[in-house]
Amino acid sequence: MYEVSNVRVNYGAAAAVSDVNLRIDAGELVVVLGPNGAGKSTLVNAMAGLHAVEAGRLAVDGHDITRSPPHRFCDRGIAIVPEGRRLFANLSVRENLELGSYRAEARRARTESMERVCALFPVLAERLGAPAGALSGGQQQMVAIGRALMARPRFLLLDEPSLGLSPMVVHELFRAIRQVNAEGMAVLLVEQNVAMALELARRAYVLDEGRIAAEGLPSELVGRDDIRRAYLGTK
Amino acid sequence: MKGALALCAALFCALPFAGLPAFYESFLYLLLHAIVLATSWNLLSGYSGYFSFGHGAFFGIGVYTTAALAGRLGWPFLWTLPLAALAAAALGAGLGAVVFRVRALRGELFALLTLAITFVLATVALNTVDGGPGIQVMVDVPKITPTASGFLYLLMLGAAALTLWTAYAMAHSRFGTGLFAIRDDEDVAEVMGVPTYRFKLAAFAISCALAGLAGGIHAIFVSYVTVAETFSIALAVNVVLMSALGGTRHWLGPAVGAVAITVLLYAFTGGEAAVIGRALSGLILIIVIVAMPEGILGQILKRFRRRELPRSARKGSEVSVQITTRALGEPLLVVQGLTKAFKGVQALAGANLEVRRGEILGLVGPNGSGKSTLINLVSGHYRADGGSIRFEGRELAGIPAHRIARAGIARTYQIPRPFPQLTVLQNVALPPMFGQVVMDRAAAAREAWRWLEFTNLGDKANSYPGELNLHQRKFLELARALAARPKLIFLDEVLSGLTPLEMDGALRLIRAIREQGASVVFVEHVMRAVMELADRVVVLTYGRAIAAGMPLDVMRHPEVVSAYLGAAHV
């Protein structure tokens, strides 16, 4: 279980996230929704160790990792697919994927992980030798997710994976996320594609102005008029 | 302010008559000499980001022009100074005319090339005018001042005043703004209407001319010139160091650095102290550069940058709604048979597109279908391999991007590309200075405020783009494109990543753009936006348009469903 307790994260001088409590149970799929500027990206980056936490506690299975360097987060089984993919554009798809399995444990299982990623995204299997920068936006997002999976994480954090992708590719990605989750990996998904995200999620959080405005089962949230009007936009 | 400046000028001019020891005159001369060289270097390298390590070469041209004409041929040396400046400028412009045309010669390649020029010129000078032993330059200096060094001091003072004035005037003009934009992102600057080639060439020529002038004066000062002393890499390195120390992003920065380094070097002269002094000044330099990456002046100014603009300046210019008089619906942009390949990948394979005046056109298609490439070709970012692009009846294919911007086409970038070292306000104020109607800086700032308020970025005006989140950076792209008051605007995924609620506001915004007379082409995957916003939709796959028409009809088209949507959308 990944537990976030009373966490505050600053962005510049101002608090971008304050007093946030959130948890991901093993094997669970959790969605974080909310308007732009609510602090969603800041929160996931902090949860991956990429952004310093000002106050509060991050813990995986009871182990405190609040002040740990980013690679310790990796050791605890946390992997992030950051917003904007951040691939190594001039390296091949294969090299990009291999860079994901840097830790000894993951390196030993490299061949198996590679097969798993190729099975998940068959289109990548055909393009392993191509430079990542030459791929379409959708394929690049698959590489980014694949690279995170190569680390064999237990908790996968995804920051708006559907951004800028065509409807068909979005379906493909969500199918892959569902499959990865079904195989036992816990997933935290930040999404603006509210309808599809809620369909996938077991639980959901709504973040607004850096605070948790609501949490619960997707059906509960959709059932609340105020939440639906203010954040979900579904009529 | 003006009074203080005049007093200062009078004081500096009166110095040679004060009967100071010759050492002080020489010291002040060298101080001014450093100011001229560092500041002139900055006009190209600091302003536009083209780091030159060849400033010594252009300085050397000046030195040798005066040495040859005044020393060898006995010309009156004052007459040789303009020629020294001219010779250096001609060389710089000639070099720039070749180098600036090549897109690949940016960054370190440009630096290496200018470094090589220094060696080439040194060899040429050694084997022609110089011949080996050096040139004696003994000339009669006009007896205006008690000493000859006093007169040279006055000359260099004049050169320094001219250089600083040039640096100031450039930094506060359209020219300077254009150069700053080039430094941050040259391709985007060109697409925003900045004539980048011409600007770089002019900046290079001016920078070289001032270095040449300093060289001409210096030939008299040293009175015996040699190739080894003149064309030295040390000079170029010193100049770069001074500018970096003072701050390359401000017109006065290099002068501050020049004074600091010159004073440091002369503070420890003679005997044992010289060695310790050099080591100490090296140490100070390292500390300052590590602690103040933006330079002394840059660091100081950073503290003051949060100063709010006066309220009066914030008032947006009057909204004069441009209503196009010509009939709505006539073709504004006609693209036919457009092709483009990248390393064998056919991004566009004969794409056709027609945009009618006053319409909102949705451009959709799978990732990698060529939508962004199409925008890149129409805006002049890339050159098409074949096909035609006609805008208001005029052919655009092959025309430089800044002229396309001037014709009235603007665009946003899918992954925002703001100028990172300009504030949000400065970013948006750039296109109006280089658009269809050229505005001065004040008018452009007023125009920029208007569009910042339009896109709800008013309270971020003094922030830097790096402080904005992705969503705000996308709207900054939008504001910057709108500020050019285009007739046709391309929006590349401005709406992706918005919550449903934010989407409502954004849709209203885009409709408002059309009300003001612009035609809109938007690329988007968010189906809700496409269905609600577009008058017509064009679908692109594999670099070709496969369907065009009303949104509802197009989205039911079987080919569109199988290639793009995956499942029927409506």
C-alpha cells in the first residue's frame, strides 16, 4: 500500500498541494481528477520522488520514503510516466525501454519484461530499432509506459497519458492500462478524459486548489450533483 | 537624470586636463577599451545568442587597417578610424551572409567557426601587410590635450559612449526585441515575423564595426603592432568572460563586467603581488560565476523584476473589431497536392485543404497523419517538397516564414514554445511589432495586455513562461498568436487536457476569435470540441485528406470511423 498523509508540496513559493491524504492499495486502480492548476502533476511528481515534499509523509508498506532520493522510490517499486513523455528522442525504442530496467533486479528480468511490453503494445515490437523521436505521438506514449513497466514496479503513476492522442490510440492505451492492472499492478491515473477514467477506476479523488475536494467510488462521485457539475462536466 | 549624465560626461572629458599621472590616463583608457570590446561583442553574442570567439579577429582587422594606412602610408590617422570600422564590418557581414543562411551553424559550431576565422586572419595578416616583424605606428596626435595618452583616452571615451548608446538603443527597439527572440528560439521568432537573417547580419556588422573602431584607436595607443599580440584568443576569451560576469542579457552588463575584471587585474600589479593577484582574481571570478549565473547585473535586476507595471500601462488598447468587408465563405487558403517527406517517411502525400473566410475548420486524423506537418509547411517552418499553398490568391510555398506571418497567418505550437527568457508580456508583445501593421514597443505592449486579458493570463504578465503550468503555456501560445491579429490562425491542440468545465470557456474563446474576423483552423482530438466548434471538418490520414464536410456527416463516414475513431462516435 502506498500511503500519502497530510502532504504539502510547494511550487515556487506557494503551496501547490496542501494537506492531501491519499492511498493506493495493492493492485488497485485509483484516478485523480480536477481542473488544470489544481496540483495534480505536482502531487504525482512528489509521489515519484521528483519533487520535494514540504510536510507530511509518504510511505510504502509502512516504510517512510518522504525524504528519500528518487532512486529509492524506484527501489520501493514506484514508477512514473511523466506528463509530456520525456523520451530520449535520439535513442532507439529498444534503448529507451532498456533504460527503464536499470536496477539490478529489473535488469535480470529484462528479456522477460521486454517481451511483456511488446505483447502489451504489439506495434512497438515492429519498431524496436527506430529512434523514439520518429514515432507518432501515440506510439511515443506507449514507449513511455513501456519504459516505466521495464522497471517492474508495483505502483505505476500515469500523468495524463491520453493528452493529445487520437480516440483510437486512447482506447488502445486504456485497454493496456486495464490489462496491466488486471495482472496485479497498482495504478494511479491522472486524467482529463473523465468518462473513460471513471469507467476504469476502482476509487477516485477530486483535487481542487491543492486539496482533496472529494473521494469515493466512481458511482458515488457521479451521483453527487455538486461534484458532477463542478468537476466532471457530465450532464 | 539627464543633468547627472551631462555632469558625468563633462567630468570624464575634463580628466586629461587635470594633470593626473600618465598611469591613470592609460588605466582609464584600458578600462574604456575593455568596455567597448565587451559591449560590442554582446550586441551579437549576448543579444542574439550567437556566441562568437572571433571578436579578436574583427578587433585585429581594425588594428591592422589603421597600422597599415597611418603607419605605413602616412594617412592622417583620424581618417583611418572610420575605415577600420568599415573593414571590420564588411568582413563580419561577409562572413554572416554565408554562415547565417545555414540552419545547422548555430551554437557551438558558430563559436568554432569564429574561432577559426581568428587563425585564418592572423595568418593572412602575417604574410601580407605585416610581413613578420610587425608595424611601427608613429603618428602625430593633435595637441588638444596636455599629453598624447590624454587624447587617446578622449577618443576611446567617444568610442565607449557611442558603443553604450548603441547597446542601449538596440536593447530598447524592435531590433533588440527581435534579437532577444532569436536568442530564445530562432525558428519561432521567424514564424512570429522577425526577419532573422537580416537582423543577425545587421547585429554582426554593428558589433564588428565597433570592435574595428576600438582596434584602430588601439593601434595608435600601442604604437607597435604585431600579429601575435593582436589576433590573440586571449582577447576573445576575456571579452566573453567580462560579458558573462556582468550579464549578457542587459545592455550595461558587459560594461559592468569589463570594469570589474580590469580593476581586478590592475589591483595587483608588480612583483610577488601579481602572481597572488592573478590567482585571487581567478578565484573571485569562479565564485561570482557559480553564484551568479546570470551575471552581476542580471542578478541585481532579478530582485527588482517583480515590480508591477503602472496601472495605466496595463490598460488594453481599444478593441477595434476587424470586420472583413469581403464576403464570408470565399476561399482564403487553398492548399493543393502538398507533399513533404522526412528521411524517407512520407508525412504529407498530396494533401488538399481549403479554408474559407470566416469559418472554423476542424482538422482531425490519427497521430502521425501529417496535421502538424501541414501547419509547419503553411507557416513556413519547413519548406514543402511539392504542391502549392495559396493565401488570398498569393503563392506562399518557398516564402520565408517572417513574410508569411506578415501576410496574416499565425499559429500555435502543440508543445508550447514560448521564449523562455522573455516575460509572458514580452512574449505576447513580440508579434505585434513584426506583424501586418508594425507597432512600436509601447503600442505592442498595450496590444499584448489586451490579449493576455482575453486569455485570462493578465495576472501572469510579469512571470516567465517556466513558471506557468502546461495549460497556461498553451494559452500563452494562443495569446501570442492572436496578438499578431492574423487573418488566419492555426491552433495545434490548444484544447487538449482541459476539464469539461474549462472546455466550455475555451470554446467560447475560440468563437470570440472568429467574431473578430479571423478564420480558424484547429487540430484537435477532443471530439466534443470538434463537434461543437467546427463549421466543417477535414480528416487527414497518411498525409492525405480522406474526408471533408459537416462534422456529423464526416464522423459517420465509414473510412473515418475505421481509420480514426475506432468506434462510431455519434
